[in-house]
Amino acid sequence: MHITTRTLITAITLAFAAGCSAQHGDEPSLTRIQQILAGKKYVDLTHAFAPGIPRWPGFPDETRKTIYWYDKRPETMGSGFFAEVFTHVGQWGTHVDPPAHFIKGLRTVDQIDVKEMILALVVVDVHEEAAKNPDYILSIERVKKWEKDHGPIPGGAFVAMRTDWSKRWPDAAKMANKDVNGVAHYPGWSLPVLKYLYEERKITASGHETTDTDPGIATTKDDYSLETYILSTNHYQIELLTNLDQVPESGAIVVASFPKPKGGSGFPARVFAILP
């Protein structure tokens, strides 16, 4: 789903409007918008990644090798500067899942338009529910309550589910939260909610703090039907977000950026919010 430049400017203006001097009709200049944004608070929604971080159990750990160092070392290729080789799966740390991650023939990372990377941010706060019930599944009733409190979820938005699960990071065991039988217990989305968001509200993307879209009790059985649904609609998602407790439920802007590996099946992302 693409948003036009005018739609984007309008969204930012509505989110941060404060008597901007208008040019080109009612539209402020991009320079003025940048000045407004520079004065706002920014919240990093991204975990720093390193070897040993929580990950899907079927993926290998990250490795790093220093090949150049400031001073001469026998194990490096040269000196004078610092350079490393990183080896990790695309789905590493806070990351983007493009449609092609699950669905052959759909968009890869490099095919996601940059216009889909700056969006209105909707945060559905269910951290209290998740604290009481780690198997919590987001309900359509809870989403409708958000809309009752804040108005309809805007088309083209990025919807994030706040569970505060990221506070368990970087403890992989706490993130997985397995019982004595090896069943994982962490919150997830539901199909009715995802269909409502993507088909009726026409959102652009969604994200969460856990390692998976599907709840732990489902992924334990290799059930990834919810992630499959999102990616099958040719939309992307962001996994392993953090600091959602520092952003409001409505009114913020999210920037979800990531490198452009040609034909890429996923990649670490840098995601941040700009607060109103």
C-alpha cells in the first residue's frame, strides 16, 4: 500500500500542527515540516543486536569477525581502520519480514517502497492483559475500544501491539517463557483482528515485541498461520520492537527503515517513533 506525498505531509501536519506558515495553499513547506520534527521527542523502538540475543529456535547465532583494526594484528587482514564481517540470518533482532519471507513470488525487502516506511503509529496497549495472561490474544473488542477512545484507525497506519514483552530482553528463556512440557507462552495477534486491520482499515504494516506474530502456544505446534496471513496480503511486518511503553497510543509517527538487500527475505531494521 502506497501513500502519496500529499497524504504524508497532511498526516505529519495533523500530527504536529502548530500554526505553521503555509506555502502552496494550505500546505507547509518540507523545510518547515523538518524544523517542526527536529523539535519533537524521538523514541528508538529498536533493540541493539549482538551474538546471543533471543531468536527463532531454528536460526543459528550471529558471528562477527574483525578483519581490519586500527593497529596491526596478526589475525586481521590489515590495519588503519575498524571493519567487521557480520554473519546472521535476515530475521535478526528487531527486523522486517517482507511478504517473500513466507510467500514465494511476493515482495522481497528491496521491493518495499520507501513511502511505506514513514507512517501514522497506532499502539494498542495490552500490557496489563499480557501480564495477567501470557497466552493473551488480541481481540477485536480491544481494537474497537481503541477506536472508541481515539477514533478510527487511519488508513495506511502502522499498528503495534504493546505487551511490554520486550522488558524480558535479552533473556531468551524469559522471552520464550516455556513450561515444563516445552510449550511456549507469549502473547500474539488473532486472525479476526488482522483481517479487520488489513482488509477494513487498510493499514500498511504491523509490529509486535515478541519473536512471532502467532502466540507461543501456536508456534510450539509450528502454527504460523497469522504471520502467513499478513505476508500473503503483500504487506510487511516488524518483529521484536521495544520501548512501546514510551509512546502514546495515538498521534505519533513511526519510521521503519532497513537496508536494501536485493531479493532479501528479511533484514535487521531501525525503527523509531516521533512523538507529537
